[in-house]
Amino acid sequence: MKAGCAAGSPGNEWIFFSSDERNTRSRKTMSNGALQRSVVLSAFVLLRAVTGFSGDGRALWDKKHYVSPVNASQLFLYDTFPKNFFWGVGTGAFQVEGSRQTDGRGPSIWDRFIYTHLRDVNITAKSADSYVFLEKDLLALEFLGVSFYQFSISWPRLFPNGTVAAVNAKGLQYYNTLLDSLILRNMEPIVTLYHWDLPLTLQEEYGGWKNATLIDLFNDYATYCFQTFGDRVKYWITIHNPYLVAWHGFGTGMQAPGEKGNLTAVYTVGHNLIKAHAKAWHNYNKNFRPHQKGWLSITLGSHWMEPNRTENMEDVLNCQHSMASVLGWFANPIHGDGDYPEYMRTMVGMPVLSEAEKEEVRGTADFFAFSFGPNNFRPSNMVNAVKMGQNMSLNLRQVLNWIKLEYDNPRILISENGWFTDSYIKTEDTTAIYMMKNFLNQVLQALKFDDVRVFGYTAWSLLDGFEWQDAYTTRRGLFYVDFSSEQKERRPKSSAHYYRQIIRDNGFPLKESTPDMRGQFPCDFSWGVTESVLKPEFMVSSPQFTDPHLYVWNATGNRLLYRVEGVRLKTRPSQCTDYVSIKKRVEMLAKMKVTHYQFALDWTSVLPTGNLSKVNRQVLRYYRCVVSEGLKLGVSPMVTLYHPTHSHLGLPEPLRSSGGWLNTYTAKAFQDYAGLCFRELGDLVKLWITINEPNRLSDMYNRTSNDTYRAAHNLMIAHAQVWRLYDRQYRPVQRGAVSLSLHSDWAEPANPYVDSHWKAAERFLQFEIAWFADPLFKTGDYPLAMKEYIASKNQRGLSSSVLPRFTPEESRLVKGTIDFYALNHFTTRFVIHKQLNSSRSVADRDVQFLQDITRLSSPSRLAVTPWGARKLLGWIRRNYGDKDIYITANGIDDLALENDRIRKYYLEKYIQEALKESPGLDP
């Protein structure tokens, strides 16, 4: 499409092919000031902003809310959070403080639970020891640059037996020092009064939270904290995730105190926790808020559900019931109408809230504190009980919208969010980065698109620590702690570096790709479409011009044709347009208005025996017709001689059975085949591809790495021999150009904070592209980086691979046998260094792929990363000079039969990146 191009634009000629076949997301609440700070997160397939009435959360599952995955509201959002957004990090006292038996701290229910249920856990040796190393915690907070620190007070450290009598002076000193240090650093403290470490005495004497006596005891404890710390604390959390306290502590028995099987006890505990919170809120509201000017809430945790069938009301209702039975259990009384969700009121053992109690608990939160983390999704036997046959999802944006609709759009503090890694992971927690990126972008989308009022975000947690029923088998800290060391140094993980950058940038400013630009490609730019092997028709589709007989049609009888004897008609030889497939193909090319059409010949059809002893002239005539009919429309051909696929090697059977590309004779047979094609088609074809993706074909010879490298070596020799043949015998007359197409995906370090990932990305390019491009474009030999890395692995006994050596004659043969750079590019790979021990060549790379869940992907999980194409083109220019570049395949799979929105978006964005990189632009 050359209309409107800038005449005489200089520069290289590119051809941009799109390939379908190649690749088969109340009471008055807080006012102004610091609480204006807001956050939100986003997962895989998200929704548009919705509005509704309080209690209308079920509307989120309405199928009419489906929005295209390429809609701007569904794509990763490059934008920033509100100016005063509240960035923080959190910990739980029992998880990180340590010093459980020193300085007067009393035992908690978790100390007993570890002794009785987690007997392999050493509670004295394994700890981050925040009680001892407070200064190190403060340095970690300073490193992150957070605006608040959310921590919990250990009830038994202040009051060893749980009752507010004589305070433990050492414990009081610790929390005073912590608060003073935070204020000195301009970090807002958010203080949780109860994060599961109930004084053991209260469990033994009263039965813990099953006993309503604890409501008053908790209020006494809260009163002391308000009186003592309230001059420095403006944000209070009464209880952290009461659902887990009740369900795991008294239902499954997986957490302290370890009771199980009594649903009445579960619901009673939940009932008492709600009333304890409400009593503390009223206490603060009446006695402390007037002069302390603070805010108070309760952290509620939840999962998220997606219906199996959005159009099925029963599935939708099950999702709503699932959310009601977890989040709604506590949110509905406190943030809603003061009563339990209707779905739960008839459950056996569920207490009844009197009208007075409803009035007492309703509206007792100044903001909605929300926890969305692994404890709400694990273990599986717990979540199965609340799934109700539907699908659990990590879609934080959806949950935030559900809260908005159910509870009249409250202000939301995300008071816990993060994920976990295995205990053996130290500082390279790459997966945690992508989980955080995903969640945070969902929060940003909810803020920007859905008007959800999130004002703050708490990354969980600051340090590695004790992870409840998982003990020390998982880690959740942004900072790594070696529990067996004496000094318990806090080493920032990759996730700490990442979160620090997010805080500095206040979100996701546009960095990966420059804005779209307006401009025109050079006048000689080529636009094309490609398909793989074009299967020939062996005969014309209609005999009407070759049959000399006349026929009569019995139209009113049996409707058959009868030959009229004695009459012979004039005939003509068959023409190219008699092939139906050619006619249809030409019609499609005409509609697309392309300048080029790339297709591959079928070697097995042209030479069934693999040599010139039997040439199928009818097949060659068919291909000549395809070319000539295209040229009549001004569509130039680019013809590939050999295009294997993963399912079909594409070699004539005699060559395949004799070893294929492991046999050097195949290269000689390929040269004969190429010479035949040049002779028969070369007067019409000016662009030739010898082999499509030899750097992927060689992987089919993967019995051992040495087989792979030998096959690749022979493929390179075969290409070079064909190029030399064309250059010597056909180019002077036909004046065409010859190359091969390399599979050329871009690579990025999955974790930009780890040097080994950067090296792995470059190593991927060396083993994937330079493997063939260096010998052909530059040196006549394999890349030095590739040779050195394989040799290093051999020396360490990690590989037995041997790269073939180019003889001096072979080196001279292959060097420079490229007229242009042809590449097939589809995606960007995010790679990590992973030492692999295998006899296959892919193991020599020590590279493993990671899927970035925040990116738009095709059904086959190819990430749509347009900027990677531009980076690739720049890398090629830097390494192989300013040759013409033809993008011989570019596209993505899309299951849509007609409205293929993902593919359309893909092509638009990738062409944009090509435009930015194209020389001689007229912007």
C-alpha cells in the first residue's frame, strides 16, 4: 500500500507479513489529609467501571459486563496513583518479633499451638528478632521509602496474662521506641491491636474467643493502647482477618487454638469478634477521637469467585453466597445493614443479632480495611468449602468493585496484600514481583476506571517470618532473613527493589514503549501476507475447456447429462485461472491490497524421490501459475524453498529415511532441488527464502544436543551452497535476492534486579539468533559467547555438547551468504537463568521462560509486547549492520472467527513499533 507515501524516502526496504497459520487479561468516614491517598490492584480478565446500589455486588457477574481484552480498561495501565497515595508495608508481632520467652512476655495461644501441633518448629532459633533488631527494621523501611508502617502489638508482651493490670515495662518501652522512631522518620504508624496472638491465660481460663467475657477484656486492652499510644497513632486496626481466626482456629483446627469440628463455636467466635471490635470502636469514638483525631477499622480478608457460567443465575448466586459467607459474614454487620448476610442467617449455630446489637455494630468502621493474600486462598481443603462449585480467582479489581457495590463505595485501605515463595528462595523472588505488579495494577485500574476509593496499599510483609500453619516452609517478606544467623541481617529481595521503584514512581509511568506516532513508511516499503507450505493442485479444477464433447441436459427428467455423439467442439489448453484455489487466493490478495505474497513450495511434491530422477512438472506449473497470477495484480512473490513444521518435517521420504539433515547428502539434494526451482520459476521470483526457521528445525533432531548442532551445521551448509549457486549461475540474469528466515523472538530479563537474568536474556539471543546469524552475516563461525558457554559447562561436567567446527573451506562458504535479514517475530520472552542438566541442546542455554500474567496474551499464551519488536530490530542493526530487513512472519493466534480483536490490536501495535524504527520516515 504505497498511496500517500513520501516520494524518494531513503532507507532499507522492509516487508511486514502477518501470519495466522504460524501461531495457532453509615457513620461519617475519614475526611481529607493523608487519607486522600489511594490504591487498587488488577488480574487477568477485568471489567469496566460499574455503578449500582448498596448490596448490588452480584451485578459484577452479569455477562453484559464483559469487555474486550484489548479495551483500554482491561489492558495493563501505565499511569500513576493519586498524588498523596498511602504506600506502606506490614508485619504481625508474633511473626517477626521473636524473644518469646524474654523480657516478661507471656505465652500466647500460638506458643502452645506450635508445641502441640507443629512440633518440628524451633520457635526460639527461627525468628527475624524484630524485638532485638528494631534499628534494622527501620533501615529496611527507609530503604523502601514507605509513608506508613503497619504493625501489631503483642497483647501478651504488654500484658502477659491478658488482663490490664501491671503493664510489662520492657514491652511498653519497645512499642514506645518503635512509634517514636516512626514519627521521627515521618512514617505514619498503623497499629493492629490483635493479630491472632491471644494471651494463653485467656484461652485457658475463659475458652478464648468462644467466651463473651473477652469482649470486655479486649476493650480494656484497647483502652490502654488508645491512652498510651494514641497521641502518635492516627490509624487503628482492631482485629486482623477475624474470618481466619474463627474458621481456622475453631473450625479446621489448622491455626491456634487448634479446635475443630464445632460450627456453633466457629460462629460464636465470629459473633464475639464483631462485638469486641464494635465496642472498641465506640470506646475510641466517644473517648479518644475528639482529641486524638484518629480513625479505626477492622481488617477483613477474602478470596474472589468467578462463575462457571456467567449466564447461569445459579452459578452467579453461588459466587455471591461464597463471598457473603467469608467477607460478608463480617462486612455486612459492620459496613452494611448491621445484620449477617441473609444467606447465613439460617445456618445451624449462627447467632442472631438483636436490633440493639445491629445498631451497636452497624457503621463501626471509619474505612474498609481489606486483606487479599494467600491465607485467603490456601490451603485448598479450606477454600473448597467456600467455592461452592465455582472458580476461585486472584482478581483483586473485581473484589474491590464488589466491596464498592455492596457497601456504598467506602474508602478502602488494602491492609494486606502479597504472595509467598518457597523457603529456599532467598533474594531472587521473581514470581513475587509479577504478583505484586499484577495486584498493584489492578488497584490502579480500579481507581482510574471504576472510581473505587482506595487510599492506601500495604505490601505484606516487611520481613520473612513465621507463617502460621506453614511455619517456616514459606516466605512472604520483602527482605530476606537468615533465621539461623546471629545478626539476622535484612537483605532486600527483588520484590523490595521493585516496590521501592513503584513508590518512587508513584505507579507505572510509561516506560516500555514510546507513544504512538503518526507518519508514513518509505515509498518502497513492502506489505505482505504469508502462509506456510502451499499444497498444489495436480489437475485443473474444471475440464470444460479440455473436453471436446457436447452434452444435453435432461432438465425435466433424471437431470443427467447425455453426450451428443458425432459432435466435437474446439478446445483450449488449461489456463492458470482454471485452478479454483488460485482464483480464490488471487481474489483474497486483491482485497488485501498487499504488495507481496510469501508462500512455501512443497519439496515432497516437486521431487517425490528427493532427486532429479522424477520431477513433477504439473506441480511446478501450478506454482508458476500462482506466481504469474499474483504478478498480474502487482503482487510480488517471496518464495520459500523449504518450510518444515513441528508436525511435518517436509523432506521427501528417501531423504528422511536416510537420516534427514544429519546426513550430509541431504544438503546436496537440497542444492539440486533449489537449482530446479531457480530454473523453472526464477524469471518471475525476485525474493527467495531457502529455509524457514532452521534455528527451530534443528530442535526436531533433539535426541542429543550433538544431533541438534550437527543438523544445524548441515542446514547452514545447505543454505550457503544454494546461495552460492544462485549468486554464481542465476543472479546475473534473474537479479533476485536470497536469504533464510530465522525465528527471532526478543528476550528480556524476567527480573531486572538480578544480573544473571540479564545475562540469560543475552544468552537466549546468542543461542537463538546469533547461532545462525553470526556465521552467515559476520564471521563464518559460531558466536564466541555460545562456544565459550558450552565449553564452560563441559569443563564443569554439566554438558557433553560439542559444536561442530567450520573448516576453513566451510567458513569461507557460509560467510556473507545473506542478501537481506529475514525474521519471524511473534513475542518477547521473559527469561530467567536456570541451570539445566540434560543431553538436549536447549539445556545448554540455561534459560527458562516466565509468563508475565499482567500482559495481554493470546490463547496459546504468547505475550503481546510490541516494544520487543523494536528492540529486536535495533539489536539486529547493531550486530549485523544496516541491511534490508524483511519481517517474514508476524502475528498471533486469535480464536475469533470474524471479529479477531486481539489480532487486530496486535498488528496495529507491532506496525507502530516498526514505524518508529523505520529509517527515512516522514512523521
